[in-house]
Amino acid sequence: MNILFLTNRPAPNTQAATVTEYLDALQQYSKHQVHEISMLHDFPDKIDLERFDVVITHYSLSLGPLINHYLGKSLIERLKKFKGLKAAFLQDEYREIQTYWKHLNELGLDVLFSCVPEHEIPKVYPKDRVPNLRVVNVLTGYVSEALVNRDVPRIKDREIDVGYRTRKMPYWLGRLGYEKWLIVEEFKKRALVSDTDLVLDLSYKEGERLYGEAWTNFVASSRAMLGVESGASIIDFDGQLEHIVEEYVSDNPEATFEEVNNKFLAPYEGSLELHQISPRCFEAAALRTPMVLFEGAYSGILLPDQHFIPLKKDFSNFRKVLDKLKDHDSLQRLVDRVYQEIALNPVYQYQTFISKVDQVLETEITLRQTRLCQNPYSRDEFRRALKRSLKYY
């Protein structure tokens, strides 16, 4: 097959490395011919969609409320008319999901690779709302081959005892979003009271986030990383909850999460289970860094005490966690096991992920009998067409 992969590649060191790894994986591991176009609003005018069998959009090009900003009206109209197979990768599927239904239907998407857990897909993408769409569950990220093969210090030789970076998430994402930065505040506070001599490097300030090599070095220099499940514990189908909460917080900037939760969020909390394992867990496994994680399911992949040190959300076992963090030999044994069982497991590697993507695309082309191109681009022809698209180039 000849695949056109539409993306919005981040500039170097401006996004998490997992975004770039996800982008690279399709070209690196697909057995088909993949041509990528990184764009924002302006699609190269000399590229002919009819010379592709499949068009795939990446989640860096939003199909939500800002679809016109990301794709541009011209490309949207061309995609609607495209008779080949149409697919998309989506993440963060908890915001104005009804808008996504509308756009997926208008574009005529055939396949959606979604991070929504299998058992929740019928609720998030009900058949009566997206009748022609096949939704396939995938993970938010996978194990990086480059990180697996990287030389890293042993636990006893590392400088930071506990590391973590996140950002302060908006309240309307629910308790799971709140926990991503609550763990920083509570861990710091309790460590101070416990008068521990552990070296902590924890922050949820935007200006202190790390990307690229700086992030990789940070993880590899830490004896343990904090973590929580990825996703959200509330899904906002029409955007009304987000609007109400944002307006309230704007008028009441000192409002706490619990106050907002009691006023607005409680009836929605837990109605859908969108929790999943974070790509950071795979990074930590590959870099042989132990994980201290809030209790959770982690997509059934990570098991407490076998793959991570569980931290109760009320911090009632905090002293036990501190004791485990001081036992460097035990931490080394833990992370050696995680490296073998998770990082080196082919099931969680990008090659396996892309093999699944290939298989799904092949199956759907056969079942739907979508149009196959008769004159596919060669690599050189594709590059020349890009260069002739002067506005894009």
C-alpha cells in the first residue's frame, strides 16, 4: 500500500520524545510505502491524494474543534472526496467528543486508532453516532528501541533519589488530572515532615518541564520516578462542563479542586474509565529507573510490587515507600525485572504496534473495497511535488 501520513511534527526539544517516537514508528516499521507531510493549515498544493491508497492523520493534527486551523478548508474538502481508506490516530479523547463524532463522519473516516480502553469504546464511540467507523484500541506510546539500548548508571550511582515533572491540569479533567500534580505537593510536604535526606527533584511548573535529551538524562539520573495513570476520569461530551468550570475558576482563582469537584464535577466523576498506562512508564522501564506510582490498573501491564512501588492515594503507606527508596540493592533488583519483563517484551515495542496497524489497514481495505491508486508516488516524485508546492515549501 501507499500511505500518506499527515502530521504536525514538533520542533526539536519542544515536546515529549514519545510524540516523535510515535511519529517515526510508522515509516520505520511499516512494510508499506509511507510518505509523511508535516503541515499546519497549508497542505502542499502539488500533492495529488489520488496517488495514495491510504491517508492517515496523526493526533498532532487535531480533528476536534480546531480542525480548520490544523487541516485547512482545502484539505478537508479533498479528504471528504478521497475514495481510498481513511484512518486517524487520536489521543486525549475526553474533550468535546461530540465534535469529533461530527468531523469523523464528515471526513468519512474508516478506522480510528484510539487510546480509549476496549471496554469503554462503545460509550465513547457509539455505533449510532459513528456508524461506519472501526475503532481499534492502542496504547498512548510504546517502548523506544533507542532507550532500551542506552547505557545508564546503576541505581546506587545516580544523583537524584526521586524525580518527576508534570503540568497543572485543568480541574474539569477530573480527579485523575488533579492527581498528576497532587502527587508532587503531597510527596514534597510529607518528605519534609519526615525529615528525610532523600534528594527530590519534583515540579509541575511549566517553565521547569524538560524535553528531548534533557528529559532522558533526567530519568536516567533518578533512582525513582513518581507517576500516575494517564488519561482523564471525566469525559466532556459537549464542552459545557469545561466552559462552566473554566468560567468559575476564572472568577474564583483561589478555588481548590475539592471545591470545584463538589460544585460541578462529582456527578460526572467515574462515569467512564479512561485510565491507561502512560508512555513515561515505558521510558522508565527502558532506562531502568524504578517507578513509585499511585495505585491503579496501568492497562493491566504493570503489577504492584512486581513492576512498581505502589503509593496509596491517601499516602498512608508513605513511610514504607521511603524505606524502599533507601534500599538501592532492592531497587536494582526491581528495575532489572521490569527491564526484562516490560522493556524487552516485544508486545510493548513499536514494531509490534505498527504491525498491528498494517494488519488493520490491510483488512479494512479488503472489507470496504476502497479505491486503490494506479500511479503511486516514488520517493523522488514525492519530494519533487513537495518542492513545487511553493507556499508549503
